[in-house]
Amino acid sequence: MQPVHDFEQRVREAIANPRNLGELKDADAVGSAGSAGCGDLMRLWLKFKEDRGRRVIDQASFQSFGCETAIAVASLATELLKGRTAEEARALQGGDLAAGLGPLPPMKIHCGELVEAALRDALEAGSTAPAEPAAAAAPSAPTLSDSLHQAGRATSGRKIVLLP
């Protein structure tokens, strides 16, 4: 079994230099997952391209309101997704997306599942998109901040503020 300090070091490294953080303009697909009630929300953007006759993920980015491990998994996942078809990406599970961190501790398995759920939501949205970039797909989705504020009003009345 991997020592805890190795896992923590890998998370710290991923947090220090997160990859593909922020909204992806003109995304072909956007997916969201999580619950403001538990404090974890994830939004994932995907942009596709044609590569040797296959439609593959060209770019992926994310926004997260959650723990450091969820952010680290999302950062690693956006790199892992590049060059994969929607079918290949759909076959990935939370553990696959988090593999670069090593085995997740039991209390952090939900972080991989959160990223997996956002990916599946994005792929579902992207499966109905035409092969050409669908600029209309991204703007129709509420922002992560809007989702947090709406959920906060519905559950606790707390105001949640996200800083850039």
C-alpha cells in the first residue's frame, strides 16, 4: 500500500500547478456534478477535434468547489482525456482518472467519482452535439457560481463567493 505522505505530496504538487483550470470558451460539451450540501461541485468542459477520422477530445478544463484532492483529480483527468474518443473517455472510472495520484484513501474515493460524474454529464451533453464545435452548448449551462448560489439559497441561506 502507498504511504500516505506520497499521496499527500502528489496532491500538493497537482494543487501547486493545476492544469486546465477555468472555463473553456466555445466548448462542445459541459458537464456538472456534485452537491452544494456536501460542499463539492465540479464543472468540466470538453472541446473535440477530428484526428485521423476520429472525433477526439482536444481540450478539457474544469472548475471545482471542493477539496484539494478533487481539484488534483480534475487537473490530472483533463490531461488524461486529451486524444481520447468519447467512447474511450466514457469507459474511464474515478480510479482511472485519479491514477496519477496513486490509490485514493477510502475517504477520498468520492473525489474521483465526482470528476467521473462531471465527465459523464459532459459526454452525455456532447453526444447530442454535432461534429462541428457547438458554441451554444457552453453558454446554456449555469455557471458553477450560479449553481452554488442557487443550492445555497435552497439549503442553508449561506452566500457562497468564488474568487478568480
